[in-house]
Amino acid sequence: MSTRRKWMAAGAGLIGAGVAARLAQQYGLVPPDQGGLYGPGTTLTYAAHRLLTSDAREFDKSQITTPFANGRPPREEAFKIHQAAGFADWRLEVRGMVERPGSFALAELKSYPSRTQITHLACEEGWSFIAEWVGVPLAHILQRVGVLPGAKYVVYHSIQPRRWDSIDMDEAMHSQTLVTYGMNGGDLPVGHGGPLRMRVPRQLGYKNIKFLTGLTLTNDLSKFGKGLGSSSPEAGYAWYAGI
Ligand SMILES: Nc1nc2c(c(=O)[nH]1)N[C@H]1C(S)=C(S)[C@@H](COP(=O)(O)O)O[C@H]1N2
Ligand SMILES: [Mo]
């Protein structure tokens, strides 16, 4: 458990577990993989984080560490074709509960206001690294397409169809949540999800989906996969992975 998590758990303890559980339900803070039961650990952590929300820690350039790429580049033929073309035709498609569905070329995304931040990427398997990430705040993209009232989640998709995830609007609108295209002063390497990756520094590594191809705004996660909000709970990891 990270210090922040412990502190949050202490916060939940102070509020009182019963009160926290009631607040969680009242404010819709029950994670989608908890089957409406509020229970135990994850719901309390999720609710406590949302009620006592804070930023992921940012670091100095001197604290950047050697990056560790987890997994292999996609084997999908479609990816290899994009890669051979220098990702010139890679697009981010945005659909669902938005006023103006559409798609964005990489060059368009790069022309939008960018944010650079040095944050930690931590895998639940135990390793981590600190890197400088550059990208467009997801909030900016959402503002361009116009989110319809009632949308509660942003589902995000990869060229690897079995890797997808979702975050709530609080996380999606957070200023540190970026659609990244650069890392440590260069383009985002393929090993780290280039040309485009979701960066959610307030959550564990697995929420940071690589080879990002699309976003779907929705109020109903039951329509996606097994209805647990992400491919991760299907494999036994929590939907909410706040650090
Ligand atoms: N598309 C895709 N995204 C992914 C993964 C993956 O296999 N495919 N692995 C996840 C996991 S478990 C972790 S810990 C991080 C690893 O990021 P890194 O390779 O930049 O270290 O990416 C996440 N995003
Ligand atoms: Mo991971």
C-alpha cells in the first residue's frame, strides 16, 4: 500500500466506514467491477480518493529513471503497416455520448495545447520508472468534441483489441490525465505505447493503455466486454487502481 493509499484509508476510517459507504452510493462512487455491492476495500478506496482528491506527484528532471518497457509491440498486421508508414495515418477516433463525433490525426493532436509532466509509472507487478511525458490533456479533446450531459465514463481502446479500459469523468477531466505522444524528449517509443498512449498517473500502470486508437463516451459500462469497465477486472485486477 502506498503512503497516499494508507493516508486515504485512514481518511476513510475517520469518516467512518458506514458513512463512507453511504456517500459512495449517494455519489455514484461504486466501481463498476464491484457489482453494485459496496464493499470492501476497493469501494472504500475509490470513494475516499474521490472525496479527498489530489494530484499525482510530479518530479524533477534529475529524478527521471531508466524506463522499462513491459510486453512486446503488437503483433497485429494493422500495427505493423502503421509502423512502416511512420504512423502518418494513425488516428484517434472519438464516439459515443459526444456532440461532434470524429477523429483526430496525430498532427492535429500535436497542434493542441500540450502538457509536459514528469511522473511515475508503476506496475502492480512491482517495478516502476519515472519519465517525462508530453501530450494533450484528455480534457482538451473532450472539450473539442463536446461531452453530452449524462456521460459518466470514457472508455479507451487500443489497436490491441483485448486491451481496453475506462475511467470516470473525474479522472478524465483531471489536468494530469494526458493522451501522450512524447516521452523523455522524443516521440513516444513503440515499447511504451507509441505513437499514442493514455497516461493516467493517478492510477497503476495497467490503466495506461498503449497504442491508443479511440475513445467512447458512455453512461453504461455494461455494454463493453464483460461489463466490468475494463479488460483488467476480467483478468483479476481492480477497475479502480488509484495509487
Ligand atoms: N495496449 C496495451 N497497453 C498496456 C499493456 C499492454 O500489454 N497492452 N500493458 C499494461 C501494463 S500491465 C503496464 S504495467 C504498462 C507498462 O507500461 P510500459 O511498457 O511503458 O512500462 O502498460 C499497460 N498498458
Ligand atoms: Mo502491469
